[in-house]
Amino acid sequence: MSTASFYRERAEQAQREADDSALQNVRNRHLAARDAWIEMADKAENIVLTREKNEAEKAAAQSLLPVA
């Protein structure tokens, strides 16, 4: 399981807990947690995408170097 997947599962759990909450302040707390988990998942996915892009660019640059 990737880190982003874990974060998304936690966001879904926080949403379910918010839906089940009878008290507004508890609901708000769960919704804030959901939003934080989603933000962390988005950041984790962006890190992976950026790393893959950088590695591809590095590999492309290496292929342009003359063979010694």
C-alpha cells in the first residue's frame, strides 16, 4: 500500500466518522481531519510524480552524453 493510499483511506474513515457524528463540533473535527488527510495524500502523490519526472529527465540527459 502506498503512502497516498493510506492517507486516502484515513480520509474516507474520517468522512464516515463525520457522517456518524451527532455533535456538530465532533463532526467539524472529523471533517478537518479528512481535509488534512486529503492534503497529505495529494502532496505524497505530487512527490512521487515529481520524482518520476526527474528520473526520466535524468535518464534522457544521460542518453544524450557521448559514449566514451
